[in-house]
Amino acid sequence: MAMNTDLVKIERDEEMLKKRRLWYALAVGLLFISVVTRQPLAFLAALFTVVVAFVPELWYRRALRHLVVRQWVDHNHLFFGEVVTLSMRIENQKWLPLPWLAAENTITPPLAPVSKRALRLRKANEDTFANTWLLWSFQRVTRHYRFFCHARGFHVFGPIRLRSSDPFGWLECDMTLPVAENLLIYPLIAPLETLGFASVHPFGDYASDRRLIEDPLRFAGVRDYQLGDDPRRIHWKATARTHTLQSKLYEPSSLRRLLVLLDAWNYSEDLKEADVEIQELTISVAASIALWGLDNNYMVGLLSNSSLMTLQAERPASSLSDSLVEWDIKRLENATSIKISAPGISVPFASDYGQYERILSHLARLVPRFNTPIEHIMDTEDTMFPLGTTILLVSAKTSLNAATIERLLDLRARGAAVYLVLTGEPDVDLATDIYDLPLHSVGGKEKWHELISTVGEQKSETVGTSSTALQLD
């Protein structure tokens, strides 16, 4: 994204500039004395005073004018563990050179730079990396910065704060450009090799890819009539409309649905807030199970109680700003047209290749601190629980409650296969009775650190995938 600084309103401290008019008054006085007394030294003093008064003000007023600032990333979607390259280009489109120009770029949420030489200013939920530039007249400079993608989520580069000064270093001017570039980092994926389920195929009985038995109660569409079709399959209304015989299509009775039910929120009594590492492990487990299901020919759906971060197509005109303020959600929305959805997201069942991207993209955009109880989502999204669905609740141990267990037991009574996949430290006890629901524990922070440390460890491993397998005990 590029922006010309002339498009941004630049407000100056006119009160400070008024005080500097005393220099001009002093220069006029010295010039008058030099004319009356005919003293060359008085004239030189007057000339020097004019320079001292005029040069800093000239740079103060014009240094940040006629600059074109652009930044971009080499990829907008990357897997966990990859490296992203951010490029920044500043072009000085005027005769006035810039002996010193500082650019401070904000990254929200933070990303660690590959090079340790970058000046990094850390805050609660953002990073600001600063660098200085020397730009001559009509010069264009491009620099590249590399960052590790070790944090799932929707990351925004920007806004950019520019600061410049005159050659004497007396007056410093600054402005903030709402130049934003976004990056989506998918959650970490871990292989599921030893699952600990009784069945060889843990989420139900395996059915052949050639599904010969169809359920006549599940109408799926129509196709051209083929020789040998049962006359009862003929769709007479479609035949009348197309003037060619049409046969009905039904869903196979062996169709397997896997619903990943994700409770993304957790709370730590020790921290008195959300435990981010357990939270990210939970999301990673949900992503790993979903991709496992797609790889094994399941129709996979996703249901979560978290909010979703989305990027709007257009930037509102009011987003232009010239002041640097503390970054928060409102600032994020104003500067980059990013919106936080209402809690509760769902991805309908599908098994096509595009379902990989849909599930990973939704999980990458989750904002767990905006949430609603998972049982409320289960009550409102009853269409995600068709008969015969295999349901996996992925949750932190501290988030599981009696209301959720009650709804899962009700779903099992209606014919669903229900499993619990929980994250958290081994010494954390469950606050509710799970009755006889199958329970599988993943582990806690130690497991999460192990997964992170082995991402892309072997060249043969799939990008964004840890070489450490998830063991569901």
C-alpha cells in the first residue's frame, strides 16, 4: 500500500513558530546596525541569524512534504513457522534533502524480526520497529525486513510514523500515515499418528470410497438419466423443464461427517486472565483434527464460540490520521477497516480442497477474547448437528462445564458420536463430571513448546507442520 504525505493533513505548532520570529527581528536589528555603523561583522552576524532562523523552519515546514511511502509483504497468507518479508519504500519527490528521517512501523499483534539489528520497541499487544533514512533530492530507497511467523492470527503492519529534523537538529516534525498491510498466519498443524482410540479409524467405522448404498431420504440433486437407472429415480419436474430425462441423486448412507466443536476461550486462576499458550494449543489441536478429517475423506465442519476478525474491502475516508495514539481495537478498526464479528462462527460441512483453506482461514482469524459460552452456540446452530455426525469438542480443561456436558449427552442420545479432546496441564482437575464420554488429553504448555520447537524441523515435513505428533491419551 502506498500513500503520498501530501494527502495527509499536517498540523504544525504555530505557537512555537511564532516564538522563532524573534530571530528575524534580531536579524533585522543587526542588519540596521551594520548599515548605520558600516561594520562587516554586524552584517555577517545578521546573515548568520537569518540562516539560523530560516533553515530550521524551512525543514520543519517542508521536510515531510512530497514523500511517497509504500510498504508491502511478499505473501499475505503464510503457514506457522514461515518467514515473511516486509518491504518499505520511501521516495523524496522534492529538491529539499532529508539528512535524517526516522520511520516507526507498528506491528499488531507482534512478530519477531529475523535480524537482531532492527530497533524494536515493545508494548502490550504491539511491536514498533524503527529505522532511519538519509534521502537526497528525488531519491527513492527500498528496504526489506524479515519476520518469523510464530504467532497465529491476523497481523497488521502500520500505521507508519515519520519524524524528521533540520540539519542543525533543532526542530523535529512528525506525522502518522495510515499505511497498512495485512498478513494472515495459519495455526500450527501437528500430525495425528497415534490417536489412542479403540478403533483403527478413530472417528467411526471406515467406509469404502465407492459408496454404493444411497439413502433415498437425502436428496442431493439431479443428473442426466443413464441406461439402467431405476424408474423410481426419474425426476419428472426436472425432466419436464429440460425436456430430457433426469435422474435423482441421493447422498450415500455411509457419508461421514466430522464436526470440530471448538471452545476457544480459557481462563487461568493463576494468571487471572486467559492463558494464551493453552489457548493457542487448543486452536492448533482443532486445526490438526480438522485437516486429519479432510485427509481421510470426511465431510468436516467447524463451530466455535469465538469472534472473527475480518478485513473490509474499502477504507473509510475518516481513517486518515496525523497523530499517533495508543493502539487498541477501535484504532485498529479506524485505521485498517478491520471489524470484529459477533461471537460464534461456523464453517458448513464440506470435503473439497477449498475446505482446507476455509477452515484454516477461520481459525487464523479467531479472536478468542471476544466470545460467548459454547453451549449458547450449540443451541443456536442446531443445523450443524445432523443425524449420525461425529462430534469432537476441543476445549481447555478449565473451560469445560456442566452445561456443555449436558448438551453433548443429549446429542449422543440423538445418535451422534461424541468425543472430548482437552488441553491443559496434567494436574488440572475437571470442574464437572463427564459421565462416560470418551476423554482424550493432549497436554499443556510443555506440549505446546515442543510443537513450536519442531515446526519445519525436517525438510521433508509439510510446511507449517510440526514434526512432533499429537498423542491423544
